[in-house]
Amino acid sequence: MILQVTAVRTPSPGLRALTLVGDDLPSYPPGAHLPVEWAPGRVNPYSLTGLGIAPETYEITVARRSGGSARLHGLEVGDPVHARSPRSGFPPVETAAHHVLVAGGVGVTPLLGHARWHAFWGHSFEVLAVGAPHLGTLRELGPLTVARDRRELADLLRPVVGNAPWNSHVYTCGPPGLIAAVAAAARAAHWVDARIHAEPFVHEPAGAPFEVLLRRSRRRVRVAADESLLDAVDRIGLPAPRLCRQGVCGECLTTLLAGTAEHHDHVDAAEHGRIAPCVSRAAPGETLELDL
Amino acid sequence: MTEVGGATGEGAYPFPLARDTYRISANVEPASAPMLHVGADHADVLALRSRILDAEPRRFVAAPHAAAASWDALVWLLDRTAREQDGVSLERDGLRYRWTDPRRGVEQEFVFGDASTLPEHPLTFAGRQVEEDVVVLGARDDRLWLDAGMVVFASVWSLAFDHGMSFAELHGPVPSPEVFARAERFLLRMQPGDAYRRLNWGLQLDDRPDLSLDAHPAWGPRRARLEVHDVGSEVHLRTEVQHLVRLPMSGAVLFLIGVRLLPLAEVATVPAWSARLVSVLDTLPEEVRSYKDLGVLGSMAADWLRRSSA
């Protein structure tokens, strides 16, 4: 579908909040993302931050990185945006007695959708945020605690998970370290894993171009600035497993034989001498050698 | 509910057997319009649905946590009806809706999510507007759960008994559990707005759509005695047109079951259908024959169809 930018705001430096309109916008569940096609065949997902009940507009917040997000930061009111139908990825659990939403940085975006949903339906919820934009909106929706830094967040979180009613659920969106800290705090308070939910930042594949040597197939491939290592391997026709393309599922993990990588996965690939080609890249100036 | 046959054309009977043998499978295909059926007896079917529900309130269940999914189902069903059926409309201004079905003189305004603006639960209000039975399956913990529904035409099951069960538990009596484990994974991967269709089938002794366990005293004894005088007019092929929709706002799965009954005499008017049903009944695996309760009824139907085509 083709959408049009009707408002551009800067909620904090490096972030751009876009309001998009279109005909007959499909509804979407909390935590859904909008796949935005920022160049032909190049799609990045952005969390929808509004209430998805018969929405008049789509709201997304984009952190400036490179590739697609740089392109979106250049958009002005009136510009067209190509998008696909919203996809669900991080929904709330409707049976929860209470929802604890923990937001780190721009990871607040899917949880803003959650907060709007819970406020609409009168569900019990609270938000803990660190370094997050949109605090004014969150404060209007319900109870909000803002931490100065990660350490203070951990201190604030302990009594929350300790005192929350039975069958509360916690949802964290932010960097892997925050996700791990929240999960540890909840487990320490005897929460079962089924009540602990997290969505890591969806990392964009783009970065500086680099070269990869594929030892087993004796091929050399150049990874362009706006493609992922996995896409580059695809391009030359090598079969490589994959599933989530977000560095979460571990399907695409490959042994890293030589070279220094910038790891962006959430499965500790580096510790095992491996790399997740869907999200990770070469460190500046490095050439990687893979067992592919 | 009972219809005349015809293999082609508008309103053609959805003959459910795609091959000469039948095995239990998920057999889903992408849905296409119309998803909601409007038969010649539309008003009668809707009146019957309301009569059964009003007499037996347990044909409706809804867990408290299914509120959002129920409203989601209501708006999806009314919107779908308005898109597919002439004269019917669903107008919206923000969260305020107006539903009009002039065929039945129904006009209702409501505010989305505000229970005080509807005369009854959103799911029973929706269930009275369509011929299909309505089930809402919530997605949690990588599984589906029967959270809510209005089902008055169940085929040998009971909504009230099944309320709260997981997808695996719901299909406990079915012979091929692995098929349903795969189906559940498929359904959980559906994206908001996705819609699929599948057909299920059986045979029954009359044209009663309500074969629920709740109403077993009304139909069970005759079925047990296999009391049939005229096979061609009394024994019916029961096809269930099932739709599976990932509801857009809540992510719940909406399961719609439309019942379409065709007397064997009408099946016999399409030789290809008759031959296929005979072949399927002759080759049905024992566990499927037993699950569908076709031990004697299946051979009775096959014999009749063979004789009538000879």
C-alpha cells in the first residue's frame, strides 16, 4: 500500500516520529510492526506506536542508523511511503493479571502500542523506562517510572516483580543486556519463563561495505552497504539456513574462521566462534572468512 | 440449510471431497469471497440460530479475557457481511459504528469496546447476524485456546464442554493428532487479516443442523437405531465450510463453521459426486469410519448411491 507522510516530529535527537495516512488502513495488534519498503525490494520493519483499532493513521518512530532509517529520516510532509500490511510479532498476553512494560531507549516503540491497548481496555499495567522517548504520552496513559540509568532501573524493577500480582507478565524491549537483566530479576522473584517476554531491537542489516571469503565454496563476495551478509550469500546462490532474520533464532549461525566481526545477534554467537549473517557484519576494515 | 445441488454456478454446493479416497488432513486453502453464506433460507437460518441460543444460553461462552477478541470478531464479521451482501452496511465514525441489515429490519449503533452500547455480548450479537457458527481462539504461549464462541450447529461436540481447552485438547478425539499439531503451528503463523478456508464432511440421518452433544437426546436415539425410511431424501451429506481468520486487532483466530446439507438424492444428480462419495466411503480407514460414526450409515449411503446410479 502507498501511504503519505502527514507529520514529522523529532521526539529526541536522532529519532524521527512519522505520521502516515492511507486509504482504509488495516487494524493491527499491539506490538505489530509496519514493513516499510524504503527502496525497491528493501524492507525494514518499524514498530507501530499507535492504537491499532480501526486506526486513522500509522505512527512509527525511526532511530537514525543507516540504510532504510537514513532514508526515512529524509522524508518530509507529503512524501509517499511504500509499506506492506502490519505484521504481528510481540503481542500482549490477554490472560495476564497485570502487565509490566520495560522500555530501553527506542525499544519503547512497541510497548507504547501495548500501553495504549491496555489503557483502552482498562487492563492493569505499568511502564518502566530508561533512556526512552515518548515519556509524555506514556505518562498520560498510565503509571510510569523513569530510571536515570540501567542500574537504577534494576533497583526499581526488583520491588515491581517482587510485589506484582500472581500471573503478571513482563515485556521488555531494548538492548540484549536490558532484556537479560529484566529476565534475571523476574526469575529471581520466582516468575516462570512463560510470563517473561522480550523483543530485541530489530537491527537493520546495513552498514559499511565489506568482503567475505567463503572457504568451503571457494567464493569471494562483496557485501554492499545496504544489504546483509545473509542477503549477499543469497545473491550468489549459496544455500544458507535462516528463519527470523533478526539475530534471535540462531538458524543462520555460521562458523567464523577469520576476521573480526561486529556482532549484532542476541544468541552470543561470538562466544562460540560463530556469526549470525542475518544481522552481523565485518568490523571496519576487516575481511571475514566463513565456513560456507 | 438444505439445498438443491448443482456442481457449477452461483451458490454451487461446496462438495467437500477432492479425491477418491479420504484421509484426515488440515486441507486449508486461501479464502476467497464470499466467506459468509447467504442461502435461500437465510432469514430462517438466522431465526433458528437465535431460537436455539435463547432456549439454551450455554451455546455461548466467553472468558473475561476474550473481551477484546470478541469485539474484534464482531467488527470483522459485520464489516465482512457489509462488503459481501447487498443493502447491508456498517458505517463508522471513529469508534462509533452503525450496523444496518434492512432484510431483517436490524439497525444498531454501538461504540467499539463499550459493552453498554450493545443489547448483548458482542459475540452473540455477531453470531445472530450470520449463518455461521463463531469460535474465538486466543493465541498464548505458542498455543491456541478456545476462549469464546457462539455455536448452535455443532457436529457431535459441545461448546460449553470444550470452553477453555487448548487446540490439542479440542482435537483429542480426532484420529490423527499430528495433523492438528501442524495445523496449530500454521494458524499461529498467520498474520493479521489472513484468511483460510477448509472443508469438513459427514453423513447424517436428517436435515437437522444442530447435532450438538447438548441436543443429543433430540437426535441421538434415532441415529443409534439408524431409523431410515427413504435414504435418498432423509440421509444428508453434511459439509462444513470452515474459515480461519487472524483477527487484525487482537491477533486471535476466528473460526467460522458454515453447515451445508445436501440430500443424497441431490448428490446422485451429479454423477461425479456420487461416484466419488461411494469411492470415499468404500475406502475409508477404519479409525476415520469409527470417528465419523459411519460404520453402518456409510455402507447404507454407498449402497443407495450405487443403486441409484445403476
